[in-house]
Amino acid sequence: MIQPVILWTDGLLFFLSVLIVSLVVWGRRQPQVRATWSQVLNKPSGMAGLIVLLAYVLVGLSDSLHFRPIQNGQPVQEVQSLLDVLLSPLSEQTEKTYSAPFANRAFVMETVLTEEGGQIRTFPLLKYGGQHETDHGRHDQYILDIGIRLFLIWAGLALLTLWGMARASGTGVLQILKHSEYRIARTVWITLMGLGAVVILISGYMGEYHILGTDKVGQDVLYQTLKSIRTGLVIGTLTTLIMLPFAISLGLLAGYFRGWVDDVIQYLYTTLSSIPGVLLIAASILVMQAYIAAHPDSFPTLQQRADMRLLFLCLILGITSWTGLCRLLRGEALKLRQVEYVQVAMALGSSRVKILLRHLLPNVLHIVLITIVLDFSGLVLAEAVLSYVGIGVDPTMYSWGNMINAARLELSREPVVWWTLVAAFLFMFFLVLSANLFADAVRDAFDPRSHRHH
């Protein structure tokens, strides 16, 4: 039995997911929208980026299904998620301290008592990692044996998937691999097989080894990295959701009405842009921490406190990051105000609200969409930087910024503990890279100027 728990960011994430799915369903019924998005999906790099992004989103949503297990008729204090259940071997198998990837011994030497009652300095065996081995001298060979079995499984699935694609398209396997007309199918197959290799690797070694090692307190680094995906997605998506209403409404109003309305809005975003963003975020986070400390009954669990700080960080980032898009939309609205169909609508007595919604807004949506997908990666990186300097997400929350901040001290050790930094960097790198590839495809498809160049 479980008791569902809905955090603020959970509700907003699923609301945003439903909104995106609804827009996809609506767009499929619009020929012009469907034709434009087909250009995005017909670009191999954009398609690969979209698939990787969807994989990250799937992990993030599974980590947003929170609940409390019920024991003895009462819910436990700790809040868990579906991802915690799927990764239970990683979350439950905690070592004493550092261990390297795929190691069966600790990374730090300790004093161990011998059977004769003496003491020796050695690297003790891990409590969980590699302890299924019956012969510790075969440590590397056992890892290799598992790897060979996992590779055979992956190769079988890859060949089976490729054969199924060939049958569905009515052609041969070699034609799909060689001909340019099947480049999209080939890109989808390669990307899915790459993700499949990661999933098979994690599922095959999970519970037997710490694939990416452990940190100072013995917690699995792979588990921390996967749990950090949700934080990155929340920062990137919810900040955009908060920023859009300010940017769109104020940008269009300034460009259409001009005069004193334009002056007030320009003064507002110019003043806001002149305030150092880091100082504003730091001050806001301190205010939020003071409020949480003064009202502990409103946040009974650590997860709820950390979630509220994350939501507040998204709110501050959204309020401080709308100015750039607002400037772009103001300039576009000034230009659109002078085109013939808008002048005709004004001469015929159309209301200002109707002109803004039916003539100006649809013609600036390509700028909005391009800016959203381009800013997403920047916001993910911003979280890492803010958490690194101590004004980001709560220290108890998993995030790549907190992992990098912890790795800063580990790099000064001898020998160096490098795997925490590398794990956070790689997962953040692939998320940002896939977002940028998808953003390039969206920009090429939706930007009218790119069509003129072609």
C-alpha cells in the first residue's frame, strides 16, 4: 500500500506534459503545422536529439511520481518515487566510503584486523560491489564475462530491430544501412540502439557493481546522476513556463501600442536587466529559507522543503530571464504593426485584442519556439553554476550542480576521485547537446529567413 504525494513541481511537470501532448494532437490536425514539424523530424540530428530528450523526460517523469509506503497502517516519513523503486539496488546498497567504478574493494586504505589478531593496512572488500564473486582473483574476468553476455543480448536486439524495420519498409537490411533515403530510419535505429546499450548496461550490472563508483558517504554515483535528471528538467521547463507570459504579453504590448506603454515596458526590463542576476537570486533564496525556517509545519518533510526551494528558484529565474525574449518580440511587433493586413484590420475597426491575438501573436510564435528550445540548455547549465556557488537548489536535493560542487573538493585528493565529476558532466553534456541539436532543427524549420536562404 502506498500514499500518493504530489509536490508542486510534480503537478506543474505533468501539467506541462499534458499541455505539450495536447499541442501535438492539435498540430497533427493542422496541415501547415504538420508540414513544418515534418521538416524538423526529417533532419537526422534533430531526430536524434528529440529521441534523447524524450529518454531524459521519461526518467524525469518517473522520478516525479512520488508516494509514501504504508507500514503498520501508517505512511512512513520518507517520500519515494517510481524511479527509486526501479533503481532500488542502487539506492539501498550503500558502501562505507569511496569506491571506483566496477571495483570490488574500497578506494581508501583502512586498518583491518587479521584472523590472528594483528592489524594491516589494506583496501577492504566492499559490502555490496563485487561480493557475488566466489573467486576474487577473477574480478576482471567476471566483469568481462557479464559484458560479453550483455553485448550478445544487445547485438541480438539490434539485429532484430533492424530486420523488423527492413520488413516494415519492404526493403533489405543493407539498403537501410546504405541508401540516403533511409537516413531518418537509420538515425532512429542508431540512437535507440545507443540508448538501449545504456539501459542494458545499467540493468545487467546494477546490484552487482557500482557502475560509476560511490561518493564520500558510499552512495552510488549512477543513482545520484539519474536522480539529478529531474532537477535539470524542472529548471529548464518550469522556468520557461513562468517566463513566457511576461515576455509575450509585454513584448507585444510594447511593440503594438508604442508611446508611453512602450516607454514603461522598456524602463521595466532595462531596470531589471541592470540588476545582477546572481545577487537577486541569492537574496530571494535567503528570503525563502527564512520563510521555511519560520513555518516548519507547512513543510513536514525534507523533500517538500527542497521542492519548494526548487520551485522558488524557477520563479526567480523566470522573472529575471524574460527580458531578452521581450526585446525580440517588441521589435517584431513594431515591424508587424506596419504590414498591410494589420493596417487593414485597424482601418476596419477590429479591436486591439483581436489584432494582438489573431495577427501579431501567430506571426511571432516561431521566435518564441526557437527561443524556448535554445534557452533550455542555458537554464540547465545555469542550475549547475548556481548550485556550484551555493545559491541553487537545496543541498539535500540531487542535482548535477551539487555533484560538481562536491567533486571540487574530491579533485584535490591524492589519488584523485574523478568519477563524480565525469558522471555529472557526461549526463549534463548529452542533455544539453541533444537540446541544442533539436533547437537547430526547430530554428531551421520555423525561421522564415532560413527558407529564403534556401
